[in-house]
Amino acid sequence: MKVIESITGMKQARWGLSGPVGLVPTMGYLHEGHISLVRRAKKENPSVVVSIFVNPTQFGPKEDFKKYPRDLPRDLALLEQAGTDVVFIPPDAEMYPSDYNTWVDMEKITGRLEGAARPGHFRGVATVCNKLFNIVEPAKAYFGQKDAQQVLVIQKMVKELNMNLEIVVCPIIREPDGLAMSSRNTYLKPDERQAATVLYRSLQLAQKLYDDGERDAGKIRRQMTALIQKEPLAHIEYISIADAANLEEQDKIVTPALVSMVVKIGLPRLLDNIILK
Ligand code: PAF
């Protein structure tokens, strides 16, 4: 496994790799969710590149950029074990030199949910993914369904900018008690970690109500809210039931519908979702 720390180095190494390349973009502090993306990329491509870059432009001024968890030696060991060919760790100053000026700004879909809660977030995500795609030139790039809106944003950018790659979306990987894996779960104290199971429980409740024939999104949202409010450490930021293709909120559920939520427990904003089909 090669570890490359410059854009020029990555571009050179790219041409030494055999066949089409699968790219897994990450911000490091890897967990089983990331590794599942690497394994899938490995199955589908002769060569796999994983990028580790804590992208400053997708964090708001009051967010956790400086404190974002980092553990490079552990990440490298996990990636080596998973069969990664190249790990690309670009420096901030190369990705965003002081006179940096070019952004991917998307409308509509980035104004809702996470985009509304974190102004500028998707501008940073779309820009850095665009840069990584240009540097690595992958045939496929792998993203987790946990960041459902991010997946839609990237898919739309790739389609609308006529980019030559396929976006592969992989399922959410959960802890045995249902909590979706996330690097930010590390912020949770033991009692908060226990409380965090309420997210998946409320999504399971939504699925059950839907399976029993409920189609009124407001009623489902109210029952999810009531369940989460029984957990004193949990603070709901939003619960959304929306068209899975464009994130427009629904009153009557028409599938596929994305049920997504952010609940704050202690420090972290925890995200989770399911798709009702
Ligand atoms: O999902 C993430 O870890 C990040 O948003 C990504 C896609 C690596 C871009 O920085």
C-alpha cells in the first residue's frame, strides 16, 4: 500500500495503477462503515484509492473542524488490512492555497435539511469531491447511505456536470444495538451512547407504522417525536419525511420516501435515516 501526500504524487501514482480505479473519499478516523466501502470498491475495481482529508470548507465556523477525531496510524493499518492500493492524504495548503477561488455551488437540494442546518456545508462537500474526482480520476466512487443528502448532492453534481464516473451508494453499517456507525460517535459519553439507540428505534417505529398501512407523514413524525422525547438526553433538530429523489417534504407518503433525522445527544448531532419502499 502506497501512502501519498501530494497532489502531483497522486496524479503520478494514478497512472501506475492497473485498470479502472475505485475511490473511497473519507475524512479518516475510520470505522466498519468506511471499511465496508473499501471492500465493495475492492470487489468492483482492480485498484482502490482511499482519500483521507478532513475538509475544512465543509465545516461551519462554530463546528468541530479542529476537534474532529484523527488517528492516522490506526487508519493506515485498517486500510492496509482491507487491501487498499493507495492512500491519498493531501495537505490543506495544496487543496486550498491561500488564493483559492473556485467552488461548486448547488441550488435547491442543498437548501434543505443538512444544507439548511449547516449553511455552506454542501458547497464544501461538492467542491472537495469534485477536486478528488479530478485528481484521482476514478471510474467509481463509494459513499455511505448514512449521509443520504450528501449522496443525492454528489449524484446530482456528477450528472449535471457530465462527470465520467459512477457513484456507488452502500448501506448504512450499524452497531449491534442499531446505532449507525459514525466517526463522531466517539464524542458520546457512556450514558449518551446508550441514549443514542433511540434514533434507530424511532426509525424502526416509522417502518412499522408504514408497514401497518399508515401513509400520513405528520402522524408518523409525531409518533417518532413522542418516542424520542421519552429520552431526556436527546434533542430533536429535525425529522423529515421526504421524496427520496428531491427531498421535498411529503404530507402523504409516496415511495420511495426518505425518513431522515438529526438528533443532538450531548455534543454530536447524530444523523440516521431509512428509505420506505
Ligand atoms: O462523508 C464524508 O466523510 C465527507 O463529507 C467526504 C465525502 C469525504 C467529503 O469530505
